[in-house]
Amino acid sequence: MAVTRLERKGRKNKNVAKKRITDIQRLTLTPVIKNVDIEAIKAEFEAKKAKAKPAKKSEAPIAASEEAVEK
């Protein structure tokens, strides 16, 4: 009786094992820890908040439209 080889099954098993290893490596990879200045980021957000508040209470377009009506 001749011996047959299950080549497709062998390739599939190797690919499954390789994918499993790469998935484990990807999930356990730790990101690079960078030195971040938290106080500078907080100050940047505060500056953006301060800049955004006065812009909302702008009533210049209403006064301009009244002048156009008077002429």
C-alpha cells in the first residue's frame, strides 16, 4: 500500500501556527513610553478654552445690520 502525504493539511497547519504566533506577538507588544509634559498639555487646553469663550459672545454683526437699516 502506497503512502500518501497530506500536503494541503500540512501547509494549513503551518499557516495557522504562524498566524497564532504573530497574533500573540502583536497583542503582547508594549508601546514605546515617551516622556510627556502633562502640565504643558493642560496649559495648552486652558489657552484654547480662553480663546474660544470671547468669540462666542460677538455682537458686532447685529450692530452692523442696524447701521445698514438707518442709511
